[in-house]
Amino acid sequence: MPTTPPTLQELLRLCFSDSVQWITIPPQVEPRIAWVTTASAEVQPDDLLLLAYEGASSEVFERAGVQGAAAVLVISEIDREIPLPAAPPPVALLVTHSDTRQVHQLLTSMLVNQRASLIERGVRVHTQLSQLAAQGEGLESLAHAMAEISGRGVLVQDKRLDILAQHPSSALASIWENVLHHLRNRESLPEPLRDRKLAGQQATILIQPIPGGLARLVATISVGDVARGYLSLIGMQDELDALDHMVIEQGVLVCAVEMARAKAVREAEKRIKGDLLTALLQEDLSPRDARLWVMAIGLDLEQAHVALRLSWDSAASPSRRRLETLVNGEIARQGLKSIVSSMGTEVVCICQIPHSIARPQVALDLARAIIQQGNQEYSKAPIRCGIGRPVVELSDWRYSFREAGQALDLARRFGESEPLYYTDLSVYRLLLQIEHSPELSAFQEEILGPLLAHENAAELIHTLEAYFEHNGNLSQTAEALYIHRNTLMYRMDRIGSITRLNLEDPKVRLAVQLALHILRMVGSTGS
């Protein structure tokens, strides 16, 4: 808290919720106020002269200027015209008060005991913000209130720096979008606040320069000793003062309560949706009850729905909860309607898509965004995703769910970085149905057994796969393998001599391709 006399602007901002109206040009260099007086004859240098409207005259203003008054504050209930001399001191009009004595006591109390006055103002601000939170007004209303109190731009962000609420000040309105664009960047966050666990354990308010001659006060919004978001007050450099520190100090407390409340509501909704999804997939609800529940959570049964199943694919994977957070974050970012639930090691999502489309591009784009975000945050733990076919009937959700599971299974086996859509699985859809048949492994062994037993098996199998991927075109295959065409022809001859298969025969080519698909799906042991 400050120990030196406050500047004129600090004193006025700390004492009054409403800004004053300057009748003359405000002082270019903010003077510090030594004292407040109501007697014009007793004005000393650096005093603030306080006058009722009835006592304001051009002669009083002129004398105050000669005596070295820092400024004159005129008290009035309404906006009135004030007579001014040719060169008065800075004169402001406060139109929200009528009691000059009360205003005088407020100003002098601030000067005599700045710390106690600031604490008292902080209590008033906390009460105002808490009342908004208690009324369920939300973060947008809190941001607006903080902007009104401080006169600064206010920004509330979540832990990923996505914007939860924001309100520009009038001074920043024209450049506000540029400010938001800069502060969405992870690199814009001060280094001490980037570790969410450490930042959440210390109530630190940092001041940070922003391009364009701006600065911000930024603090973590902590819930359970972990940073769940960030609150920023933004203004011009060298303008941020004690009131701004107090507003952000109280603001993070109330925002933390609001975010904790919102989180509790989301958790309850997730449990309800999870229970509903389980009941739907297990057919534990009557068709009528199922329709009523689904409509109650905001899904449109006239549209199509598609199942996505996702899981980590790493020996040291993050928690399933973190995957669920990624899924919910992308769904919210894209504005999609869905049900998300955790099942075992997976996160299951039933996503609503337009009825009119055949290919679920919305779901594919969602899955890619989740995988991309996961790669950014957890680079050593890839995400695999399977997507079922869109269905219209509620009773068919379980089929899309089952198909998504088969696609996810293959995505894990293949180490697929893209989401796998069930329809795109082609022949694997058939192979999965007979995966555990002895005939499947016997067929693979019959076609590829001699090649798999060769010392250069991996190289030769890779060559054969590339050959079929390029429809038997030797030039394209050699280019894809980064080898000379003659080298490729030598390898193909070796494959023919080892397997004794004639790849010119269409039936043989089909058999080899099937065997390669089986090998990719179940491995050389057939397990």
C-alpha cells in the first residue's frame, strides 16, 4: 500500500466510484495532494480546494491559482455551468454529491490513513462483486463491474488463455481486439504464472508491459491451489495505481468462487450426461424416457448423431480426466452440441451433426482439433480416435458407439495420428469379424510365411506394401522408397523367389494384399 501522498487522480479514484467531470484542462503532470481544505483563504501550495457550488466564483478560482492550489473540486447535485477566470487552476465538478462536509471527511480520511481507507474501499468492492456473483450474473457481469470501478479494460481467461469474459475501457475500445489477440498467446503470460500449480499457490499480482504503450496487472484465479484462469486489468503504462491493485486483488477472489461454482455445475451435468449415455447404450431406458432425457439436455433428435471414442496411447499417459478436459474444451470452442462421458480408459462423445450430410466432417474436424491440442500440451502421449457412422434413430446410437470402438482399436494398433472413420476401414471391417479365427493366421502364414522368416523380412514387407500402395507402378514405388528403380526390381525378384508367388496373377495379388492387411492388423504371430 502507498505511504507517500496520493496523486490527485489516485485520490479521486480511490474516494469516488463515479469519475469527476473536468471543467478545465486536467493537470498534465499529476500533482500529489498534501491536504484538502474548504477555506479558500487558507489554501496552501499542493492543496485540493473543496467548494460547494454556491461558493464557487471566478474570484475564488483566481485566488486559489495564485496561492498554488493543485486543483479545485466543486460539489453539486447536478451538472451546472461554472464561472471561470481567464487562467484558473484545474477545476473539476463532482455532481453525485450534495454534502460538501461528507466529501471533505472522505478525502481527508484517505490522506490521513491511506491504508485503512483503501482496505475499506476494498471491502466495498468485494461486497459489490460478491452480490453480482450471488445473483448468478456470471463472469461477464463481474468483468463489466470491475471495468466500471477501475476505468481499465478487464479480461478473464481460462487456464488455456481462452477468453471467458472481457470488457474494454473507453480509452482502449479502438484497439481492444489487438490487445485480446496479443494476450491469447501463451508466450504473453509472464513466466512465473505459466506453471499452474506453482502459480496457484501464491497470490501474486504482476505488472507487465504490453505493446502499444500499454501495461496490465495480471493475477491467477486459483481454485484448490491450482491456477484455473487469469484476471487482467489493462491500461496505459504508468497509469495503473493502488485502486487497480485493489480491484484485481478482490476480483480474483470473487472470480475464483464463480469459477468453482461453474465447475461444480459442469461436473454435475457431466455425471448426469454420463449416466444417461450409459443407460442409452445399455438400453436401460424406455424409448419415451430416452427421448425426453436427450431433449432435456439440449440435443435435437431431428439431427444425426455420431459416436467418437478417444484414448491416450502411451505407457506414461496423462489422466483420463485431462483427455476429457481436452475434449470438452474443443467442443466448447467449436460450439457443438454433444454428450461427453468417461468409460474405462476412454472418453466417449456423442456429437450432433447435420442430418443432411453423409460423411461426418464435423466430427472428423473435432477429433483432429482434439488430437492437435493434445500434441501441443502432451507431446509424448498421442491420442487415438475412432469414429462411428452417423445415425438418426436414438436406438442406433449403440451401433455408432460399437463402430467407433472398432475404429479406435485399429487406430491404436496402427499408431494412427489421424482419427479413423469406420467407413474408411474398408477390408479391415471384415477382417475384424474373423480376427480370432485360426484360418486367418493360417492364411497369412501360407502367403507371407517364407517372407517373414527371411533375415530381411522388414525391408521386403515394406517394399511389398509400397508396391501395392502405388498400384504396381515401379517408378512411383521406387521414388516413395527413395531407392533406384533397379534396386526395386531386384527386391521384387527376391520377393518372388522367396514366396514363389506370381504377382502378375490378379488373384495372387489380391491374396497378398489381404495377407498384408492381416499382418498389419494382428501381427506376424496372429495374436
